[in-house]
Amino acid sequence: MCGISGVFGTDDPLIASDMISCLSHRGPDGQGYWSDSVNRLGNISFGHSRLAIIDVIGSSQPIQSEHGCVLVQNGEIYNQTEIRESSSYLWKTSGDGEAILAAHFHSIPSPSVIPEPVSGKQNGWYRVSSGVNQALRHVDWVKRLNGMWGFALWDPRYRELILCRDELGIKPLMKWQSDDGSLLFASEAKAFRGHPEYFPKLDTQALFARLAFEYSLDDTSLFSGVSQVRPGTIETWSLDSNGRAVLTGVADYSQIKNSPNLEWNPNNAPQLLHSLRMGLADRLNSDVPVGIVLSGGLDSSMVAALAKDASEIAGKPIPKCWTVSESEDNPDYKAAVEVANSLDLDHHCWTLDEDVFWKRLPSLSWAGEDLDLTVLFFQPLFEQMSKEVKVGICGQGADEIHAGYPRHGNLSGHSNLVSQRLNLIDHPIAENLSSGLLLDNDIIGPGQPWTAPPPKVEDVFCNLENTLNFEMSRGQLTNFQLRLVDRHSMSHGLEVRVPFLSRQHLELSSKLPMDWRFKQGHMEKRALREAAALTNLPRNIVSRPKLPAGTATSPGLINSIINELKPNIIEWNAETPHLAPLLDKMPDIAIGFRLFCSLHLQPNAKSLNTNTDLFSLLDDVEPMELF
């Protein structure tokens, strides 16, 4: 796990080094930089901040291959041993990242002629070629990879930059194109502050969608001009004759979608459980200590229950467990203690300080690049874990696969809530979103921030299958759950892995009938609970209902800070009258939005000023034209 950055075009290649300095928290074990000229048209440069997990002494990046290619990667390739055993590639390291170069080496021969500069024109946020889709030839070799990643690979033979992200978006990869046509990419948006002409601005359409749905949609961020490489896709970029980066292709190598069978028999629960066991075993592969994030909920409890079996399969030590809550009387805290005791697992658990929100909210906002404050417990949790381990295992993704959220039992109510939120935003853009319209259709499509037009709310939540597919492919999983875990764990140099999103488990769970995920009159995650019942977990843990992770962990502390700031919240909301009717009903998000504006929309900050107290940050927000 690491942070990566890069610049492709005529801008100063050293900007990539400045960018990676903004991401030093992602890689405390060293930084690397590489650059080269591109046929006198421009430059390509990579930056890398390393968190050493595999091949701790070796495997520094950027790494160059025997066929002249250069790679920076964030993430882990779990099937690197399989790729090594079937490869004639000349390996330089024992690290997993080199498996990407090996797969590319075997599939992409040298060109018969030297490629000419490409041509393209501005379309949406990026310069785009209208020629042959160059990304398609990379689909087969990328499909060989099994893991989580965001990587950039430079092939000087084709003068081609390849950007790629894992199929579920577990690892981030963001991009921005400067006015002179240089492409910048990085693991987090804050890295673009390393460019002297980057000034963060709010993406109003993305914000309105985020407020209504509770997560950003598609490949948008909250920053105008900054989008993500879409999960499960490959992008190829080359330079035109003026040294400007041009998108020459976008190709899907994987599309995750539910394909439910008509029936499922509980007798198949052992296979479902084993798929999770094997996914966990893969994710225990590490040369450094590993720990389990144990919330006390069903999902993390199942990970803990399978830890000993998976450790034996992987030949690795049994991980310790970690839990934090606002008090020892918290139901999740009690459940986590019961789970660890019943399974005889080492368990670190502690309670949050009463003033934790006042102390840690700025760090939460700066790291998360979002509005949510209910997950504040992530910051102290991951900070404590990082003192002993470099890898964490969590239960993220299970609710999206197995229909674990309360809204899955009341889709019509949730549909009405999302629509009401959009209606409370007093702005034409919100009206457009409700009607499935954007201000500019050019920002819809491959490589652009929107995959498709904004959805009609009633179509998304018309049935459970539509809802789960939407949440997995258009934002909830990638832009909320996985983004939160990545940003907040990596802000403390901790890699978090997600066994519920292993290919083994996804293959089986995607075929589960909808009524084995949720059925009225039954508990949520029906099939998963059948599998959980086969473990050594206490029966009361198997039958515990789902509680929201953030508010369940620290409900009293959240309510306390909202009550303390309530008069100020109303006053602050009035400064953005378009949003005031909605934010008045969402006080936690109102605080998060105000803090986001204070920290992220100021042009000069490259790091968090830890000497400024929370109230000063909230109260001293410069007036700005948000809309």
C-alpha cells in the first residue's frame, strides 16, 4: 500500500515530487521519484511514497522492467506467486507489484513502427482522441491480476501511459488536467496542490448528489475538474504534437453485477463460508504484522471467527483484534469483547476520550476529503493499530453484497428521503439532478466524471436488485465505504484489506437470490447468517441486527458536539441559503460541509495546520461563491 503521483505533459516533471510530498502519510517507509522526456514533446514523471508490506527491504518504486517500462502501484496483487510461476519475465524483486510488469511484458510486444503523436480535442474535462481505442489491447493481461490496486505504467515503446484501478475501486486513483494540457494523477485529490496552477473548487453537481444519496456518484469527487479512474477500467494516454496529454482509450476489463439465481439452499452455506475463508487467507499474505478491525457487528465478527483457519491456510500468525468505542457499555463494544473472548483471540480495546470530536474532526476532514463525521472513530482506531501492525482486515463490503443496511428493508421510504433532500436544495442544478440531467452532457461517458446521466431516484430504489447494483457500481461501495477506509487508514500508514470483496466470495454471493439477502419478516443478510451459524461465534452474535458503524460506535459523542454547536450551525447554514433548508435537517453533515469548505477550498494549504482549533476552523470560513 502506498501513495502514487504523476505528471504527463509539458509541466515541470518535479511537480510529481511535490505531489507525493502531500501524500507522505500514505507511505512512511520512503519516497521515490523518476522522470523521462517523451520525444522532445513533453515529460513523464512518477512519484511514490511507500508503505512496505511485501519484500520490505526491496521493491522500492518507481520500478523499471527489462522491457523498459516503469511502474508505480498502490495496493496488493494477491496472485503474484501464480504469475511468477508461469512467467519468463526477469524478476528484480520479491514484491507483488512487479507482477503487473510481468503480465504486461508477456502480452504487449514491441511495436513494429514507432507511434506518431496522437491528436485529440477537448471533450468534457479532458482532451480525448477519436481514434482506435488503445486501451482494449490491455484487457487480457489486466484480467490476470487478482488484488486491489491503482497503478500507472509507462511504456516508452508506445509512448503510452496506462492508468488502471481494481474492479471494485478498493484503491483510489484520481486525475486532473491542467489548462496547458498536462495530466496529473494521484492517490488523493490533495496531491494536486503540488501543481502551482491548481486551485480547489467545489463541484456543485457532485455536492448536491452527495448530499441527497449520502455518497458521491460515479467517478466524481467534490472537486471541480478532479475525477477518478473508474473501477474495473483501463485508461491509455499519449501526447499530441504540442505535448498535451490525450485520452486514447478506456476499456472495461471487469463489471461486477448481481446475477441472482432463483433459489438457494442453506445446505450451500458451507461453500459460502469457505469462499470468505479463502479470501481472508489471501489477505493475510504479508511480511509485516496484521490486525483485525473488530466492531462487534456480524461482518467483522465473521472475519475474526475465520482468522485461525485462514492463518493456518496462509501459513501466517493469527492476527490480533482491535476495537474502540465511546464507552464499555456500548452494545458493539460488548459484542466485540464477547467475540474475542469466545474465540480466544488477542484483543486490544479502549474507549474514546470525551473531547475526541473537538480534537480529531479537522484530521478526519483533511484525510477523508468528504463531509462525513460519524466515522471519526476510524482516526484513533487506525492510529492505535498502526503502532503495532501495518495491515488491517475489516468487514467492509458485506452490507453492499448481502443487503445489510436498514434502507434495504424500506426502499420506498429511502427513495422518498433522497427525493426530499433534492427538493430541499433551492437551486436549478438540484432540479436537473432530480430529472436525470446535468449542465453539460460532455462530462458523461468513458473517462469522464459521470458514467451515465444522473439516475431517476424512483428507478434506483424500485427493487432490491436495482438498488444493490446501483450501490455497488455508482457510488455507495467505492465512494463511501471503501474511500473512508482507505483515506483514514492510510492517513496513519495502515493498509486495510477487505475479504468480503474477494473474487471467491463475490462469485458466490452475487448469485444469491434477493430474498436470501433480505426478506420481510426476517433479519437482513439471511444467507450470510446461515454461513455465520457454522462458525464458533456465539449464537447471539450471529443473530445481532445491523447497527450503523459510525453512530453505533459513538452516538453520545456525536449528539454532544451537534448540541453544542447547534446555534452556530443554523447561523453558518444561512451563509449558503441554497443549502440551508437541507443542512438544517442534517446537522452532522452541516458541520462536515463547513469544515470541508474551511480546509479543502482554501488554495494554499498543502497540509493540515494542527495548531488551529476546531471552532476557529468552522467559524472563520471565507465567503466564497459556491454556486
